Amino acid sequence: MLTFTQRLFGKTPSKETSDQRSEPDHYLLREVEKSDLIHKDQIDFVIQHLNNEIDLNKTGNKLTAEEKKELGINPRLQITHELLAVLNENARAQYDPKSVLSSIVMKANFARSHDENIQNYRSMGLKQYEVVGCKDDRNCTWCKSMDGKKLSVSQSINELIEENCNCDSHCRFVTVAVLT
């Protein structure tokens, strides 16, 4: 029973050592490429920024208060010309353009977490998992309808989210193992 509990709640050990240079996270890359708010020729810079290899917000080339006012950006937000350059007009028009990148990271992290959890359920021999929503006003209609549904471990929740979810920033479902 202890082994089962450890497998259920334990974290999969990382196979990457700190001195290895890793490929870009495919979840992150997929979300950046899917985004219609990023200039497609700037994807490499965005990936480097999100992987903390470079910091587009620490270049010292910050927007002035007048520039922020012209663009309709939160005047308290510290943002650089370099960070703004990777975003298209729709992203720049937002009150907080940096939230575009945060949303991309959240989507990638949630997708990775869903896949890892479902893989763990499979490795434990479980047949189903339950989808649990956050039960607040930020959920879209589809997310509300999926709350409490049980799915087979062969069904990817990420595929369903991709096809159906239209939540504002990211889908906030969690999956829970069904122990039967």
C-alpha cells in the first residue's frame, strides 16, 4: 500500500542534469506557436525569455510614462521596448501586455501536468480519472459542463481542452484518480 501511495502522490524524478542543455519544452513551444498574440518571427526570443535564458524586461530600455499612456498600458507596469517588440498589436493593446506571456506559461504548465498525471494513473493500473473544475465565474460553459465527469485514462484531457475550452487565459481543470 505504501508503494501505491508513493506512486500516486510521488513526483517523477527528473532525468535531466543541470549541466545538460535541454531542448525547448514542447508544451511551451506548442503554446507559443499557437498564440495569435506573438510575432511569429520572434518565437525564439519568447522561448528564451520564458526559459529564463534572457530577460526581455531587464534590458534597461523601459517605456516612458507617456509611451505607456499612448498605448493604453498600465502606467505602473514596468515593460521594455524589447518585450513589447515580440507582441503583436492585439497583445500590445491590452492593459497588461506581460499577462500574455504569463497565460502562455500557465497553459503549457497545465497541459504538462495533465499529461504527467494521466501517465501516472496508467502506470498505477487505474482505468479512469475525474475532471474537477474550479467552480467559479472564470470557467467557460464547456468547462462547467465537464466538472465531475469521469474519463478513461486513454482519453487525453488536453485534446478535449484544445477542441472545446474557450476560457479567457487558460483551462484550470485538475484531474483526480478514480480508485475503484
